[in-house]
Amino acid sequence: MTVNKDWFGGSGQAQWDPQRVEEFKRIALEFLRRSFPDGQLRYASMHMDEEALHIHFVVAVWVEKTSANRGHQILLQPSENPLLKNYERAQDMAGAAFAKIGITRGERRAEARRQARAEGKPLPAKKEHVAPSQWRAEERRRAQKEKKRILDAAEATAKVAVEDGRDLAKATVKKSRKRAIKEAQARKRRAAKETAEVTRRRDAAEEQAQQFEKAAAAASSTKKKIEAEIGSLEPIVQGYEERAEAAAEKFHQKRDARKLEEENMARISREKEDMEGALPALQQREADLHEQVQSLAQHRANEEAAGRAAQSARRIEEKKLAEAAKRVQLKVAEAEAISEAMEVGLELVADGALVWQDAMPDSKPKLSWGPSAPVDEHGRAEKLKEIRPARRLVARIARLVAQTVKRVLAKERQKLQDDAEYVRGLREQWEPEAQARLAQISRGPDGGPS
């Protein structure tokens, strides 16, 4: 993002108006933050190493989509931002934002070309962008040409002056040798003075040419620095993508684990209710036995036997009930231990501490330590102890995660290949003018591959 150098006050930082520099910086940052919200603006840097101030910025537009074929996806899709979808609209909005400080939008060349093409008129000539390297090379050629012109002019002037001195000396020898010598010496001093002036101008031209070369070298160094900064951003963007995929996978895993845990708790609750429902039946049976004992008073011996039998049966049933309640408590405790172990195991899988290792020629498929696993053996032993109740489930989940990641990567690679084929097909349909322009960009400013 930049503007013509004359708006700042001239060519180079020394001629710029500080107030205009601050106004441009303020409006530019407001426009970028407003146009690329929700973290889309990742980087912005103001550079003052060329004729006009300019701002480099990097944006990343992430979107979430769900489709029947590919499921839930997190994609890098610049066209979701209206400014990146239509650059002419971006120029219109930028012109409106900077109008408050007296900067207007440039010529609508693309619109003029479309209108001329629609009306069948000759297309306006395209303005060719001059690369900084090409501009610096042209400036160096101009400086060398000016240097040669100044040197040639100085040499011609000195030669003429010397020749004039010689001719004058010969002409005045007949009149007065002394006067001729004096005048010749005066001309010689003037010629020496003019030669010194020409030499000074030549040195100044050489110094200016050296300054141009130094400026070209500084610009080249700055370009390499910018390219290095942009290259350093690529792993950061890739890290954002990997963390987004890991977060989404971790969310799905926790949701499935929570659902499984709720189903287990519901089953345990039903078993507990069934045990509690058996207790009133036992109590009712005891009441029936007691009623039989009272109604059969004449058969006391039989009543006592029946009573002892009933009491014995009651103790057995109570013992069974106690054992059932104990089993329920053990199952609840086991479910809680499995739930806690599952939570720890899922966190280890999500953080990359535990990974699934497929079968190798010398080993079977197994759950293995990942790059973020504890370094010391004691820490690893503690983690294994925590996930022991649910180790099999954790291993199955880790295997499913590894298989899912492979499938997702395979789909993404296929999609990239399809997109490349689609772009290749579009290139074959481009107009000759667009193909020639693309070929020129691909060759680079020096004619080699870009």
C-alpha cells in the first residue's frame, strides 16, 4: 500500500513531510484493521527505504465449511473477503478511506479496457510496471552516461583551451616575447583552473554514481530481508492450520468420549433402580410370611420352622441385595476411573504425547510416545499409570485419529491436484494477451525464470 512520492514532499525520506507520513500511517492501519477483521490481518510493516513510503501487509482468511462428501473442513479461502475477491472494489474502498487526507483513487484502467472491448474500440495502452531492479539498473546506466558526457566535455574544453594557448603564443612571439610568455602563462593558469573544475565535476559525477550503486545495493538488501520475513511467516501460517485441525479433532474426540460416558452412567443408573425396586418385593414377602405365622397358630412347630426358613431366606436375600449394591458401587467407581483415564488419554493424544504407530517390518502396531511426551521415564510411567484403566480405548482412539488424519490429508492432496488441473485448464482458455503477460512475469525482470 503506497502513494505517489510527490504527496509526501519529494523523493526520499529527507524530503517527506512528517505530518503527512503520520496521517498516511494512521489511515492505512485503520483501513487494514477494518477491512480484514477477526484476526485476518497477520502482519503489517512500514518501509521507508525507497522514494515513497509504503506498507507491506499479510492476510490469512480462514473459513469453516461442511459438505456431504468432505465433512467439516477448515480452509484458507481468500475470496471470502470481498476486497480480495474483487481488487477493483478494494481500490474503490481504499480511495474512499484516503479521500479525507486528499488522496484520490487512481485511473480505472481495467474498467476502461472492458468498456472499450465491449464497444469494439481500440484498447488503451497498458502501463507496464517497472521492477525496482530494472529501475535501479536504468538509473545506473543514466549516471554512467552522464559521467561519460561530463568527462568528454571536460576533455574537449581542456583540449581547446590548450590549443588556443599554443596558437596565441605563436602569434605574439613576433611582437613581444615577454608579453607572449606572460599571456601564455595566464592562459595556462586559466586552463589549469578549468581543468580542475572539470575534474571536480567528474569526481562529483563519480560520487553520485557510487551513491546510486549504494542505494541499489541497499534496496536489494531490503528486498531480500522482506522476502526472508515473508518466508518466516509461512511456517507460522502452517502452524495455525495444524493447530486448527488438531483443535477440531480434539473437540470431536471429547464429544464422543462424553457421549460414551453419559451412556455408561445411564446404564448404571438403570441397574441401580432395578436393585432398589427389588427391595419392596422382599419386604412384601416378609409381611406375607409373618401373616402366615399368625394365621397358623395351631401349627406352632411348623410356624417356627417356617419362620426360621423365612428369616434364613430373608438373610440370603439381604446378602444378595448387599452384594448387588456393592457390585453397583464397584461399577460406578470403575466407570469414574475409566472416565478420568479417558480424559487424560485424550489430552495426551490431542497434545501429540501419545500417537498410534502402524505396523513396521520389525514391530507390531502399537500406541507409542509422541514428540511432546514427557522426557523422563518417571513422568512417562506416571502418565501410563493414569491411563491404565482405559488404555485399550485410548489406543483405539489414537488409531482412529491417525487413520482420520491420513484420510483427510489424502482428500486435501486430491483437492489440491484437482485445483491445479482446474487452473491449468483455465490457463489454456486465457487470451493471448494474458498468456503473454503471465509468461513475462514467470521469466522475471532479467529474462530468466522467476
